[in-house]
Amino acid sequence: MKVVEFEEQTTVYAKNQPQYRQLPAHVHTHDVQGRITCRWRMTWRERLTVLFTGTIWHQILTFHGPLQPQLLMVDKPPMNEPQQSELLA
């Protein structure tokens, strides 16, 4: 599985850090939860494995810090930002 770029991305994490893989992401700038969205693409072998097992493993590198909330999904989440007037309502 690898992370892939997408039309709505607004930043690339680790862009100038060769020791890490780059992470294209959409930053939800007005989201009170500090949400970001990334897109991953599976190989054909991975797709077949998920089809037959129904299982995805997810590892998180915390470097012994607090665990941040994670969310895996198959449907593309909305990435439209609210207008300033909607934030004040």
C-alpha cells in the first residue's frame, strides 16, 4: 500500500525530510479537531487479501508519545471548507 497524491491536497508532510516518506494531505483548516485527510492505494494483491480476509492492519509510530485518534475509511470524505460566514453562525 502506498500513499498517493490527490486533487484536493493542500500540503505534503515531510517534503524536505529524506529520512521519511512524503505524505500528501488535505488540511481541513477550519476543523476544530485539526483533521487532515490522506489517500492510500492498495496493490492488486492487497485488494485480494482484504476481499478474502476482510482485515486491514494499521501500525502507528507514536515514539512513546500519546496516541492520536485515527480513522480508516473507504469512502472519500468531504473536503469542502466552510465559508467564514458559516463559522460565525
